[in-house]
Amino acid sequence: MKQAILSQVPHLLDKETIEVFRKTKKNEKVEDIKKGIYKLSLSEDRIYMYLATGSEYNLKPESVLEALCNEAKVPYNKFDYQIHRLETYMKNDKGELVSLLETGTRIEGNYC
């Protein structure tokens, strides 16, 4: 099961659309999440994702995992996976992803 899901990672972004079922407060719908996936890669047994997050569009890692499970024809259960956020990024003036740590000014001293 795990290998079936991992095998889909290199091919997911090749698809024209990546559709998942999305439930909101008001309704349920099928949504194309491809626009929210900036990068998707594998390293050993781990999946690394660069996803859109913010006020304009917000994509949860769970939705990408659901799409990978759909492609692998494996039932999706959110409790089967651990998600760990390593970093938060933003796009700079050139449209490149940069770490939020790189964009601000560090102030030395005591913090409240």
C-alpha cells in the first residue's frame, strides 16, 4: 500500500487536473488542487510538498495525500499519515519561493 502511494508522487503533477472531494461549511464539491501544488518530491520514504497557503488559496497536505491515494487506488484515511511542516515560504517579487525567515529582519534581545 505504501509503495503504491509513493509510486504516484513523480507522476501526479503530470496530470492535467488533480481532483479531490472537498467538504466546506456550506457544501461539498470536487476541486482541482493542481494550482496549489508548487512542488512535489520524494526522498527515501518521505513526500515533500511545497503548497499554496494563505488568504487567496490554501491547500492542505491532506488533500494531496488524498489525491495520491486516489491515483494509487488505495482508500484514504487521514489518521494513517503524519504531517510535519518544515518551513513556510512566500513568493518574492520575481515569483520565486523564499523562506519567510529570509524575508524579515531579525531583532536581537528579549522576546515576550
